[in-house]
Amino acid sequence: MINKRLLIRNLLNHNDENSFYDKKLKIDLDSKEGKAKFLKHICALSNSNPENNSYIVIGVEDNSNRIVGVDFFDDSRIQDLINSCLINPPSIRYENISFPKLQRHKVVALVTILPINKLTSLKKNYWKYTTGMAFFRKGSSSSPTQTGFVLKNSNKALVEKLEKSSSNTLSLTLNGVFDFMEQHPKNLNPQYLVFKESFVLCWAGEKQKERNSIYYSRVDIELIKEQVRLFYSALDRVKIQINEESFIITEYVFLGIFDTYQYYPLEKTVIHFKDNGKYHISSLFLFESPQFDSAHLQDIYTTNNSVLEKCLSARKLSKADEKTLQNFPTTYLICSINGFHKAKEKLITASPFLKNLIDKTAYIKYKEALRVLRKIKYQNK
């Protein structure tokens, strides 16, 4: 089993970007340009490595190789993007890898492109790239293929050696458990579990008891042998169920206007451990959009837009305006799921102002709101 944290270190130490490995400070999967560039790199790495895995490491500064991390990303539909836009799409894995020195909500993302030994190209026009375009790696760049391009195996032995040197050991597993325990304060009750005598899972969350049910907030779950963070949520209500074969998480989102706030089930995630040394993660989307009075929502939307305009024009905000700004993630989210089609765009526009607030609660809620909207969007597709 490959220790993904060690693999990332070996990739960073081995060489600069090359024909089997690329690194990025971040990627943008919310814009068409960002998606197009991501597709280009997937296509190029797949065509340049027909018989071995290739990798993209995200959350690393280009010149210094300094690990800065990115936000946890749990979009299980990223393979759908690859499949819908590419001819001969490779299978990919997007994994969130924890590093002890990063902030708890930060990870390094590792994208693994599995080999298919077929020429991968664009299925349709996307951004400035046209149907049928294919790419390959030329040094550290992804370039359009030339006439007569032939798939060629040139990295197989080298990549296999790198992967073998990144194999997990008992020492790495124990250190991973200790790292997890040290990273999480006692109020989050960090602990470890062993499944099927081969999987070591660490998890933490702040316990909350309500009536006859127990919930958790700030839940963090990591598979230690691979150093893969399987789950991270800043939401304040998560239900945990554990049996001999599975770890089950149900997330709830807190929504409302005025005095109508309540918790709504968002998604159930099941991590199922098998006897053959493998595991599988499946998700069931549970969210049903709450409907609110359209006249009240119109008033809220108008007020939000007025405050946003003040922010954009650098005008001074009143105390009431500041409170409205702090509620942007929730109110724009509710407006978006109730038919205000530009609400998400407005929320994204407000992100720099939310990020600059002294109290970071609103910015955390902003990132969670985008995650909810992304899940709703993919579910509707």
C-alpha cells in the first residue's frame, strides 16, 4: 500500500515538473477556464504515460516547492467531468493528503491519472480548446500533440521505482496516528479504529448531545496507512455510525431566515472496508431544498445586493450592514436554491470581503455554502 504523503514528498524531491508529474499552487474547478486547463493537463499526462500512473500535486509553490496546502475538496463527480469532456478518458483519483504542519482544514491534493494506453483528446469545444485536440507533456509544459504523435512508454520503470519507495511501513502508520492525535485538541476526542485487521482509521469530532441523539461538529476522518483524509466538515451537526465493516457519516446543514432555522439532512457517506484489503466510499445525497416565502426572499436578496454594492464601492458599512454581510453565505445560499439564479455569483463576488472579516465564521460558512451548491448542481445533473 502506497503512503500518499511519502509519495508526494518523493515526487517533490525527485525532480522538477516533468512528463509524469505536474504541480500546482491551486486549481479552479468553478470556472470554465479553470476546468479547461485541468482537462488539458489530464489529457497531456495520460498521453505521455500510456503504461504507468502519472500525478498532479496541488498546494505547492512552484519555485520554492513549499507546501502551502489547499482546502479539502470532496467532489466525487470530478470523474464525470473527465468522462463528459474527453475521448478515451482515463480514470483518475482526487485525494486529500494531510500534512502535520498545515492548518487542520488544509491538505495537499494528489490527482492520480491511471494509464489506459489510448490517445486521449477533447470530445467537444471547451473554452479556447477545440474538439479533437490532444496534448502531451514536453518537459514541464502541456502542449498540443504534433502530427503523427505516437504513444510511447518512457517513464514506466522510473515511476514504478518511485511508487515502490513510497510503500507504507509500520513506523509510518504509527507516526501517522501520533500526528493525528497531536493535531486535534482533546475537546475533539481524537481516536483510532481498526477495520478488518488491516485498516487504521483515525477520526475526531466535538460531541454534542441533543435529546436522545448524539451529533458531532468539526469532524475529521483520515485513513492512516495511505495518509488520505477521507472526510472533513466544518458543519456543526454530523451523525456518526460505526459497525464492524463500515464507518457512516450523515451531514446536516443549518438553514433558515428570521426565526425559521432548522437542520436539513445533506448527505450520507459510507466508508465500507472489504476483506480483500480494499475499501469503497459511496455517497447518498439527501438534501431537499427548503422553500421560503418569495416576498421575504426578495427583500433579503435586495438588501444583500445593496450591502454588496457598498462593499464594492468601498463605502462605510453600518452595524446592520455588517450583520447582513456576515449572513451572506446562508441567505445567498437560500436565495440560490429558491430560484435566484445570480445569487451564487453574488456570493462569490463577496468572498474577499467575507475573508477579510476579523471573525472567520462567515468565510468558513461561505466555503461550506459553495460545497452545498456544488453538490446540488451535480445531483440535478
